[in-house]
Amino acid sequence: MRREAIHICHTCPVMMQCRKYAETNNQICGYPLQGIWGGKEFTPRKYRRSTPR
């Protein structure tokens, strides 16, 4: 499902505006931003890996 969402993003005419919004706004209505935004996956910080890949 993640791959399909990212593929759809790459066909969207406002992909870069969406990504910029997500990168500058880390919360929506007080909740952490999560999901696919502008072709990039965003997850709440507490769920991110603590070690580099």
C-alpha cells in the first residue's frame, strides 16, 4: 500500500507544495503528522528508529 501511495504522489501536480507543507508543519490539530505527504513518508518521532540505517 505504501508503494502505491508514493506512486500516486508522483503523478500529483502539487506534490512539492504538499511535501513542503509536511516538512514545515509537524502537527495537524495537535496530532503528529504521519503518512505519505508529497511522495515522502512521515512518521511520529516516537515511532522512528533510534539507530541509523
